[in-house]
Amino acid sequence: MKTKTEKVTLKDDDGTKETFKIKKGALKKQLKVPDEYRFSTKELNRIKDVENGRSFNFKGNTFKMTALLKRRVTLALTLMRGSK
């Protein structure tokens, strides 16, 4: 099954725009939660504070923090902040 990609445009404070593609649902798939699951900023901030290479628990599963996972969590937080 092919992963769906989506184009996202972020605008900085100085007015510059950056467009890039993201894999839709990649963070949910990586953290083994259903597609209907809604992350809270509190959960994502807790995950973001974990150092690379360290293990952490989330919803009964143990994961190891990687650079990719940290980037996905940071992007999720950024997009959540922009939607308000």
C-alpha cells in the first residue's frame, strides 16, 4: 500500500514561505496508534523532550527515540500551533 503524501506550506515571521511534502499518518504509524487517534500537545511535548537513543513508553509500547521520530513530533507540534 502506497503512503499518501501531502504538501504543507509554512510561513515564517519574516514572511518567507517553505513548502515540503509529508507522509500523512507517519507519526501515528510509527507510534502504533490508530488513525482516529488525536495527539495532545502535552503528550507530544513529553515525547519531544526524550533524548535521541533513549527509550520511552507511549500507550503501553516501548519506543527508542530517533532523529526521524523527533522531527515528526516537532513538525506535529508546529502544525498544531499554527492551526489555532
